[in-house]
Amino acid sequence: MIKRLIVVIILMITILSCQRHKEEHLVHQTDNKQKTYLNQKLKLYTTAEGTDLKLTETGAGTFQNTTQPLETEIAVFVNPEKSFQEFLGIGGAITDAAAEVFAKLSKDKQEELIDAYFSVAGNNYNIIRTSIHSCDFSPYSFTYIEEGDKELKTFSIDHDKEFRIPMIKKAMNLIGDNDLVFYASPWSPPAFMKSNRNMLQGGKLLPEYYQTWADYYVKFIQAYEKESIPVWGVTIQNEPMAKQRWESCIYTAEEERDFLKNYLGPTFDKAGFNDKKIVVWDHNRDLISHRANTIFEDPEAAKYAWGIGLHWYETWTGGEPKYDNLSNINESFPEKKILFTEGCQEKFDSNHYYRWSNAERYGSSMINDFNNGTVGWTDWNILLDETGGPNHVNNLCFAPVHADTRTNELIFTPSYYYIGHFSRFIEQGAHRISTTTSRSTLESTSFRNVDGEIVTVVLNRTDVAITYKLIVGKSEVILEIPKHAIQTIIY
């Protein structure tokens, strides 16, 4: 009995000793992880209003041991041990308008524009969106078939071969096939397929043309891939709840669900397009939860949907952007992806190319969209002319870069540089990591690239410069961001 007791005691001591050693090892590991930034240097890039700073490297800093921050201090907290969604990329739309303006530029200016957006030395875009036949940023309304051709026998993308496809190919040459994310969105079916017999002013897709319209997407993909443009995916309908004076078509949530479930999804399967991504909604954040609930709760529809797309125009009625709706979708349907598919500054005015609030809208949206689960971000037209077009219904907008076709000049707006603070440094395959701020005066997000490098973006939309601590694990560095500025920190 005594011997047995001694054996039990020895066994317990051994177990406790092993456990203590394991805990000490884990603590040591954690300390090592948290201290990996100690004495490391960082790089800092800044763009600021009223200065010459445009994605300019503005010095370095060195991480020191952190101390308990005070309530009077402003801090950005980064926890690299908590990671979230994988980054798909950033890009913009090559519309008919962008391509036609591009064609009017001299060869050297064309090269400058393509390099500025798609080269590694430029904004390093890897996402391209385009329209399936015409949209408002086209010279006129058109389709790829003759009106009334239900069998799609006349299908041809010859229109796109003049301007649009050559520009897309120039961009693709810099992106490379491995990183390219190319997707397309329809603004309206052909007029004869719709309830209002008009490509403009809303209307609905008539049920008798559901299959024909699904076949149309397949024809588009096949035609573009014949031109050596690999199609990553499609969205079902641009802004399906907006009756616009340009090309538009209305789908209720149930109608979009049923079109996906009974027609588009099975048609893609039959065509061997199982690898093509189908994105639903493609509209504002306000009603996005209802669309997600309706489609993703239906297993037969959900199996065809890669994810859900969003625009930023819900604020036209006033109020703040509904970023929490994205977070709700991310929590409710974690297997589905969220993609920002369009945003631009409306109401073009050539006197305000350099309006700083336009750029800040981009910076704030990108930070908050990413922090609420978005995997990629797509700007609208990458290039427009000195009128904010061309646009066949006079729906004129800003782009990050404008071309004055009268003088062959490229105008790089602040928005171009703000987007670059993300796109130049965050690489496809990166993962977002936990980032918060102690004050609402700063907005911030962080990603860790595949090679371990961390990219933290900090935005200051206030009228004063702000001194803040960047605290990463148990290391910190004190930095200052100018008023109305954005910074990217690399470490």
C-alpha cells in the first residue's frame, strides 16, 4: 500500500513538472512572438493634404518595449496572433468610357497610365471589372446580339474588340495570369427580354427568357476566353434594386435566388464553368443583409454563390455607411466571401479634381470594409476624361485619374494615392490581422503578407496632426500623422 502511494506521488510530481515545463515553454514562445518587433525598424509612407507628400517615404522608426498606454494617449493596437480573411486584391473597372479615353492618349501617356495602375512600381492593381455589353459609361446602349435573337445565333463581342479588350490586355500583361481577378457584370438584359422592353429605366427579366439570359453569360465568358482573357467570375446584376435612367434591371431577393438556383448555376455547371465565381447582390450595404439571408439560407442557391458584392452609394439618402451589415454577413455566413464591386465620387466638377474629401471617402471605406470582412476592393472607372465621362446619359463622375484629351494630360487625383496606400503594399494571399484604435479620430487596418511583412494603414480625417503609439504585441513606436492624411507603415 505504501509502495503504491509512493508510486502515485512520484507520478503526480512528474506530471506537474512536465506541465510546468510546458507552460514555461508556451510563455517563452508567446514572449518571443510578442517581442519579435523589439528593435526592428519600420518604413513609413505618407500622403497629406496641403503638402507635397504623395505616397512619400517619410522616415523610419524603431520599436521599443511598450508600457501601459494612458487614457490620454492615442494608440493603434495590432495583434498579429489574430488573423482573419484572406486578401484577394484591389483594382478598378475598365469600361467602354475608360478604354475610349485611353485610346485618345498618346502612346507614352497610355504607357504611363497602365504603369501607374498595374505595375509593381505603381498601384499594383490585380482586379479588373468590366460590363457585359453596355452600361451608362458606354457611348450608347448596345448588346452582343441582334434584337429578338432568342437563340443567340448572332452573339459577337466585336464592339469590345475596338477599345475595351486592347486596354484590358495591356493591363493583364502587367498583372500576370496568376494574380489576375477579372470579372464582369451586366447592367441590363437586351430590351426584348424585359418587361418594359427597354434596357433603361429598370424593368424585369421576363421568366420566358431566364434560360436565354443564363446562356448569354456563358457566351460572354467563352468569347472573352477565346480572346485569351481568363474570366474569374460574374456578378448576377449590377444594382438589382435600382431603377436607373441608364441600363438597369430589377430583381427582388427571391427572383435573384431563383434565377441563380434554377438557371445560372446549373447552366454554368453544364458549360463546365464550376470554377467561375458567381457574386450576388452587387449593390449597396443598406439591403445587403436581406439579400444574403434570402439567397444563402437556400442550400440549392447558396451552393452556386461564391459570395456577395457591395457598392457604397447607400449614403445618398444621408447617414453613415452601414459597415456593420458586412460584419453581420461575415458572422452569419462565414463560408461566403464579401467583395466591394463599385464605388466612385459622384457629381463631377472639373474645379474639384483635388478635393481631399473624395480621397478620404476611399480611405475610410477601404479600412472599414476590410475590417468588416471584405476580401477585395474594386473601384469604378479607372480613367475618365475632362468632362467626367463619356457617359451616354450624362451621369458624370470622378475617377482616380482623369485625362484632359484636349492637352494629352493625365490628372492624378488624391484618390489615386489613397488607394495606393493599400494596393501597393498588401499582397494577394495576405491575411487581415486584428487592429483597433483608442480614438475615433484615427481609423486603421492591418494585413500580414505571405512573407510575414505587416502592413498597417492609418487614416486621419481631422483638422489637426495626431501623435499616436503603434503598439504591436509588447512593442511600440511613437509616430505622428499630419492632418487630413493617410499613412502606410511597413514592418
